Amino acid sequence: MPSVTEFEHMLRGASLRVTRPRLALLAAVHEHPHADTDSIIGVVRTDYGEVSHQAIYDALRALTNAGLVRRIQPSGSAARYESRVADNHHHVVCRSCGVIADVDCVDGLAPCLTASDDHGFAIDEAEVIFWGLCADCSTAHSS
């Protein structure tokens, strides 16, 4: 995980002010990939003390807009946040327990899928979510 100094550098590099909520959020997202907002709030408050919901929502929005964190929202799930932003990757979601894991792009290039009809769009990203049962849930279902 990056150090506080590296987080400060990330924020300044994205032309964002270095604030306690932003530093706390970057650390929480790096430590807990695919965490939802409520989980992130819990981590931030446990590690850094009282931070308002609004400050966390504002900081998450700023970090997402700056490209320092990525927001994903699988169907039927709350928004989740991750720090893996510098590549084109996808996710696999367990239908039973909801655990999420990263999956590298099918062919490694962005976009990894070519649309049959791009409707004039200049496509630069493809979002793919694979669904199934994780190893623990598969074992539990087969028992």
C-alpha cells in the first residue's frame, strides 16, 4: 500500500487539495478493494476519527472524478470503490455472497471488446462483469 507521502503526491498530481478525509479515503480504498460506501465510512472513522458522511461522499466524488479511485456498481449492488484504475480490467461477482474480485481483460487491450455497432462512439472502455459462485459458495451449495 502506498505511504501517506505517496497519497499526498497522488492528490497534488490530480490538482486536488490534500485533506484528512481524502487521505483517509485513499488509504481505506487501497486497503479494502471493492468496499461499499458504508464499509469505507466505518474504516475511515475507525482509523481516523469522526469524519462526516458528507465529507466522505464529497471526497469519494472528487477522487473518482480525478481518476484516483474507480466506482463500480454491479447490478443489484451498492456502489463499490477500488484503487486499481491504471488498467483495463473487469470483475467477477458471486451471486450468493456478493464478493467481488478483479479479472484481467480478456485480450489485455482497451477496449477488450469490439462493439458490433459503435453507433459513432469513440469507445475507450468496456465494462464486463462475470457472475457466478465463488469457491466457498460453490462448495457450500454442493454439500
